[in-house]
Amino acid sequence: MSAYLIAEIDITDPAAYEDYRKQVPAVIARYGGKYIVRGGKVEPLEGGWSPRRVAVVEFPSMERALEFYRSPEYAPLVKIRQKASRGKLLIVEGL
């Protein structure tokens, strides 16, 4: 069953975030993930939710998504992302 990492990101340091953006696709792919949404226009509809940037990454399973997030390859990238942005992340199991 697929799982989806969903991130709401507000970039505070575009130059530093660019470093993250360039490195993370290879790590995602290493764990079987692929981008479904990466940036793009956001049109808020209900509930007062107005994220500036949204990313959705599909993984083959919840286990693989968690392996990616907890991996030694991603750990230094988390630090870059957290330093260059504010955000919320979650992983949800698909159907």
C-alpha cells in the first residue's frame, strides 16, 4: 500500500533551500519515492489553510517512507531544510 509524505513549506532562506532542493530528489529516489507535487500554484478553498509551498512524495509503503525520513542520507538534508524554511510534514497511508 502506497504512502504519501505531505509537506507544507514556507521558505525563509531561498539560497539555502536551493541546496536542499538540489540534493533531496536522489535520496527520495533511493527509497523508492517520487514527487507527485513539488511547489506549483496553491489555491486555498476552505478552512483558512494558505500554504505557500506544498510537496507530496509517493512511496511504495509506509515503511519505505519512514525509512527515507529516518535515513542517514536524509538527516543532513533535514537540517538544511529546517534552517532554510518553516514547515509541517506528515506521512499518510494511501489506498
